[in-house]
Amino acid sequence: MMHEIITLQLGQKSNYLATHFWNTQESYFTYSADEESLVDHDIHFRPGIGADGTETFTPRTLIYDLKGGFGSLRKINALYEVDEPAISHGLWNGPAVVQRQAVIQQNEYQRSLEEGLPPPQLTSASVRYWSDFNRVYFHPRSVVQLNEYELNSSLTPFDNWSVGEGLFNSLDKEHDLLDRDLRYFAEEADQMQGIQLMAEVDDAWGGFAAKYLDRIKDEYAKTPVVFWGLEENTKNIPREKRFMKLSNSARSISEIAPQASIYVPLTLPTKTLPQYIVLDQHSHWEVSGLLSTAMESVSLPSRLKMQSSSRETFGTLANCLNVNGNQTIAKLRMSIDQKLETNRDHKDDADGAAGDSRMPLHKGGAELFDVSEQNEVSTLDMDFFPTETGEQSHRRPITKTPHVFGQTENFRADKHEEGQDNVQSYDGYERARRRAAGLPILQRAKIPMAFPLLDSFPNIFAPVSTSPNSVAVSTSLSTDTTVSSRVKDLQYIVGRAVGIDEREALSNSLGEIAEAYEEGWDSGTDEDDD
């Protein structure tokens, strides 16, 4: 049983995130008898036969992007040859004028990979598209370009939720997207573990993703779905654009969270980042690199081999987090192990280079899983859950510690101390006892495999002296009472920014979602209704 996971990547920023993800998966392959990977490659990769008859191994993924969004990536690659469809002239019998887009030139990094040469160091300036730092070959059926809209078009922007909803509905009516795109990968799966979606949820891709998920749940109702929802930090953008993005996010939560097994909103933290992070917040390559470290690490147990004690399927992950049956919105946090001595030159250079485009730094850093009691929830020093609305809060400040319903924690490093348990989880009786007592449902795993720092990955972490090619990472996913605060903030924005026709239904939907993350005895005490 392979327990495959099929991935859907929707939109430019999601494809940046996914490219880092696939590069990391490719790095887990081993090519000698002395090495054995902890990862079951069959979960995310599919075998096939290339154009020359050789065996291939390509990701189980569907990549959607707008016209011009694929950069120099070609549907035809070194593994496959695909006949391009002939141009249809329709009813027109006259001469046809073919207009072709200017070919996007391959960057030096990609040329070096194809020629087997040492690749040059990538920079934010040299990475123009997500395909510029891609290290993986994709099956031709994985690449799906949506020609109806063009990337970064000012004439027909792809920025409103309803535009994405309409595009999916029209394409699905014409082509049946599940039948054309997804079914090919689903039917070759031996026993599908789940589907993971990565999508921008604060623009038109949110509407596209919500309708796609609707169709997926119609067809694969019992298949767990983990949804990674990317949002832009709205702190410093104009009010009109901010309201539109927040309204899009509100619609996405309303439509996607009830359908997904786990819904993880992701954004660049609005608070200062730890001292060991140096990041250009305007670079999709760098921001997605940070997000992918957390996302790939926290989901690592889902692709470990069956014999691993740390193996955790999408289903067991959802069971840990969704304690009361309707708590699917989870918060992602991360810390990088800084116990080892760091390179001072890197940090000094970083402090000197920190300008407007660089995220501010703060000193300190959480100890990874430094918990004195088994019942305590670990605290990590980067939180990727969106909190900003740019508006003055209408709620009373919440001063007490948030209540955690469920939390899963992973610590990955090349070595673990002797005598440490690799897994901590609860049987059915203990889970019921903790739930009745109002204690969090905790699940912990320690995995002897650090996060690899590849040549395709941005230099955003201060290097540790003993292992410049990897970092030890601690991550957590949790459901807690602060989710309610975020959903109520969006509900408040909806009341001011959404048209009257859909305002009431959307507001009521968000209100019901928010209630699921309140402690029973505390319901409504932190909210001032206008």
C-alpha cells in the first residue's frame, strides 16, 4: 500500500511554495546501497516511461498558473515528448495569423542543470519565475496553463474572488476539470492517502480553489484534504486593496474551511522575525522559502515509510487537530535550532544590509520543544497565522493565554539525544479523558532528518558551523481560541466591505465558524458587538 498524496498548485505564489517543496522531496532520493531514505518516495512521486523508453519518476501534482506564469518551463522536457495540438481554424476558412508570445529565456541556473555543470548562486534578482529555481521534471499532464488571464495584467487583473469562481465554473462546464486533469493521477493511485492543495486565498485563486474543492469533495468525499492557503501581509497596502484582499480571505475561509480536513492560512509574520532570519519580504523566492521550511517540515510524517514510528497520515493529523469535529483551521509555527554556534559574519552582514525591504530582527529564539511537563504546549518563535487587518480592533484586548484544543509538534534533526522517545501520542481512553478535562490533545514526533539547504534555496538562515547544508527545525500545527479572533475580525470587515446581497450570509457563516474555536464557558466575553 503506497498511500499516495496528490498535490494541486493553484497560482503563482503557490507555485513558488510548491517548487521549494518538490526540490526538497527530490533531495531525499538516495542513489547508493549504503544510504536509505526515511521517506517513501512513492507517496508523492509516480513511476512512468519516458520518450526513450527509460523509467521516469515525476511528482503526483497538477500545476495551474496564468498565461505567462510558467516562465521558461516547457510542457515538453527531456523525459517526455508531446505533440502540440494543431491550431483549429474553426469556421473561418481564410488565412490564419498566428501570434506567439516572446519566448522567456532560460536563466543560467536552469542551463547549468541541463548541461550537468555546477549551478551559479541564485539571487532574488535572478529568480523571476518559480520555474527559474525548479530542479524537478514534471509529467506533461501536470502542467495546466489558464489562457483566459495573463499574469500581472493591469487590464484584466486576476484579483477578485468572484472572478476566480467564474473562471472555474466556465472551464469546468466546458472541460470537466476533474475528469480532464485530476482523474488521471487519482486512478493510478493504489490507495490514496489524501489531497493537498496550495492556493492563494486572498485573490481570484481563492474563488477558483473553493469551487475546485467543492468538486473534489463531490467526487472523493472520504479523501482527507489538507489546504495550504497563502495570504499577503496586508499591513502596509492601500485601504481599498486591503479591504478587497480581506474580503477574499473571508470568502475563502467561509467556503474552504468547512470542506477541508485541515485548512492552514499562511502569511509572512507581521511581527519581527528572529535574529537568525534575514529576509527580503518583496522576494517571492525568499518568502516562499521560509514558508516551505515550515510547511514541508510539519507535513514530513505523512510521507515517511510505514515502519517509521513517526509516520502520520493526513487522517491522523486531522484527528489530532479537529478535537470537537468542526475545528479545521490550524495555525502553523516554526523555530530553527540555534543551540549550535552561528556564523557571526553572516549576521553582521545581515544587520548591515537590513533596509526597507528586509524584515526587522529580534534577538532570542525559542528552545525547541523545551517543555517541562508532558501536558505543556511547546512555544515556537515564528507564527505564520494571519492576524493583521490594518483596522483598529473592535474587540476588547484578549489578555489571557489562548486555550489550545489540539496540537501536533515535530522536531527534525540529523541526531537526537539517546533515550528520547520518537513519538508521543494518546490512545482512545487518554484522548477522551483529556478532552473531558479541557486539556489539549498533543502529538509529538522526533525525526532523525534535518531540513536540507539546497543550492536552489535562498540564504535566509544564519548558517550553523557544524552543518552548513541543513538545519534542525521544530514545527507545530494547532487549533486554539485565537482562530476565533481572526475569523471575527474578518466578519467585521465583511460588514463594511462586502455588498449587501451577500453580506448577511457570509457574516453568518463566519460567525458559525468562529464559535467552534471558543471555550464553552467563555463564549462571547471577548467580543463587543456593534
